[in-house]
Amino acid sequence: MTIDNRIEVVLIDDDPHLRQALSQTLDLAGLKILPLAEAKGVAEQLSRDWPGVVVSDIRMPGIDGLQLLGELHAQDPELPVLLITGHGDVPLAVQAMRAGAYDFLEKPFPSDHLLDSVRRALALRRLVLDNRSLRLALSDRHELSARLIGQSAQMLRLREQIGALAATRADVLILGETGAGKEVVARALHDLSGRRNGPFVAINAGALAESVVESELFGHEPGAFTGAQKRRIGKFEFANGGTLFLDEIESMSLDVQVKLLRLLQERMVERLGGNQQIPLDIRIIAATKEDLRQAADQGRFRADLYYRLNVAPLRIPPLRERGEDALMLFQHFADEASARHGLPPHHLQPAQRALLLRHTWPGNVRELQNAAERFALGLELALDNSAPDGSPGALVEVVTGGLSEQVENFEKTLIAAELARPHSSVRSLAEALGIPRKTLHDKLRKHGLNFGDSSQGPADESD
């Protein structure tokens, strides 16, 4: 049991008359009081974020004030503890002050002396907790920035949403394309939540054979089916007290979806072949790369499960929607790979930066990370610049030479990259590059390029 956070003062004294008198003084001052006759078990009932102070007599049977001070400060050294002493206990009280007591009151003391000390201690406690909250928020923000790299508006918004949802008990539905980082987001939600010390269990529903998916998720009892020789604890039960991340939820069969819906509603799991309902304290984070609403309309996904999951959706933007983050991500992964392989870091040349910015990243962050690994190893960095429509790729080449040569290569790279995009005519290509058609013809000839290199093939150059 935990002492209610509305309690502002825990007052401990084995003398019932003094305890009653002090309680009345504090109560008349408008403070919420919890009077106790002994100190046993008090430390265990106070959480680190409890906003109050403790007032305790020193001389008590069982656990005395000094022992209590030690127990309280073992779990929170910044908790204000005021000690009440008799005249002969002053040396003992001085010792307690050195041990970290906030104040001591020598009997008899005027009531305003007690009130003044308690109010100052409460003000200090509020300041300590405010500072802790600020440090935690800054720490969480820094941790999120290190995990979810990027300064685009989409990433800033995503980090804000994760920070807001992490501390809640709400189940979350993560929406994102393959390689966008859905498990990274799920892990961040877990690690920034109050469940961070509990298990984080990740399972890909799409990778499970239909014959074992129910056993994997819900567990089974001996004899539940052929080959079930002993009890198996399922993933949901194994994640009790923590978080279960269920990726590719769209691949679940409709039968399994029914059981998942029941589990989400009742927070109970029943093993296959068993009759016992096992209560769960669990957070479900589901992820999908499909439009579940569309899947529900097509009868491939249960509509009631979709609406149950869609309470707190988080959309991860694909990398092509936040191109300005690509360079930062690429350099981060390249530096990590260089350090991992014991190699000196490589830095992007202007032409390489340009092509990274223009790349459509069909494989999202996963594709970028693989490209950065190759770059760090000093291998030729070939980007599969195929957009979903199948337009051809471009090669990121290492640019060397003097300034004029680099400028020439940079110009050629930009034009080649634009040629890889859909254009119906030379005119549209020139407009995309922001140059006149005559200038474009000259530059195509200069760099050995022609409009026939575009993804549409040859076209009427006179257009």
C-alpha cells in the first residue's frame, strides 16, 4: 500500500496526546495530515514522487526517528524529515542533522515554529520534485532525439506524440511502411513508460506459421494438441507487467483476431487447452504497414478490432516525406559503422549529398542504414533509386579533384538525378531544373547525357 499523494505531512509520535495536539495544529493550518503511532512500514509506503514531508519523534519503541531517517533517505535522500526531540536529545538531534535531517524541534516548541518549518520543507519538496520532472523530461527528450533522429517537422511531431503517450496506459497502433522504424518507436514507448523495468516482448505475426501462432501468443497446456507435451507460456503472458509489441498485425487470421480483441477488452488470457483465466497487466503496441480501415472494409481485418486498436494511432512518416533528415541519418549511421569496424569516418561530398536528398528511399530508414554501412566500409555506394513506379537508379560517386571539377560533377549529378524522374518532355525537365531549354541542351551535350536517359525513354525534344 502507498500513502496517498494528497497527504502533505506524515506525523509520527507514540505519545497520543502530543500526536493529537500537533495534528490539530497542522490541520487548522489547512494541511492534509496522516498521524501515526509508529514508524514501522512508513518508508515502504512512500514513493519517490510523494510530495510531502515527514515529522517524527526521535524516541519511539521499535523503529526510532534516526532509523526512520536512514530508511527514508535510502530510497530518497532529498525527502525532508523533521525530527522532534526532548531536551536531553539535542546532541542526538545534531547528529541527525549531520545525517541529513531537514530540521529538529526541541520540546516544548511553539506551534508557529512547527508550521514555519513544515511550510519551508514543503516548498523545498515541491522545488525538488519540479527539478526532477524537468530533468526527466529533458532526459527523455534527449533519449528520443538520439533514437529518432531528425529535425523535420514530422519527426518533431512524432517525438512529441511519443512523449505524450509513453506515460499513459493506452494501447498504441503504429502505422508505417516497411523499414520506417516501427520497432524503434515501440521500444521508445516502452522505455519511457512506467513499464520500463518490465519485459519488452516483440513478435512478428507475419513470420509465424498459422499452425503455431495461437500457441506462441496465448500459450498451451499439455495435451492441448498433438505434440503439446508440456505447458508453454505464451508471449502475452510472458510480457505480463511490461509491453508486447505485435508487428504486422494485419497478417493475423480472423480467428486469432477474435481472441486478441477479447484479450484487449478483458485483459485476461486463457492458454490453449486450459480453463483458467490468467489476469494480465500488459500494454499492447500493434504495428501495421497496411491501411487497416481498408482491410476491414474488404473483410480481411475485423472492424471491431480496428476501432479498438485505433484509439491512439502513431504514424511514422516515410523517409521520402522528410528528405531533410536523410543526411543527418546517413552520417549518423555511417559514423556508427565506422566506429564499429574500427575505420576512420568518411564524409559526404556535395554530389553525394545531393543524390541522397533526391533519393526516394523506397526501403526507408532500413535502406538508408544499409547504404551508410557500405559507405563506411569504403565500398561503391550505389543507391537503388527506384521509386515505387520503377524509375531507374543513379550512382553516388566519390567526387575528387579541384573546385571546378567538383562543380562540374555536381552539376552532372543533379541533371542525371532529375533525368531519373518522370518527365514528359525536355520542357518539363528544364522547368524542374530551373534553366532555359537551350541551356539544358548545352549541358546535356557537355556531360554526355540525353533525354533518352530519362525514365520515360526518348521523347520529342522539340517540345
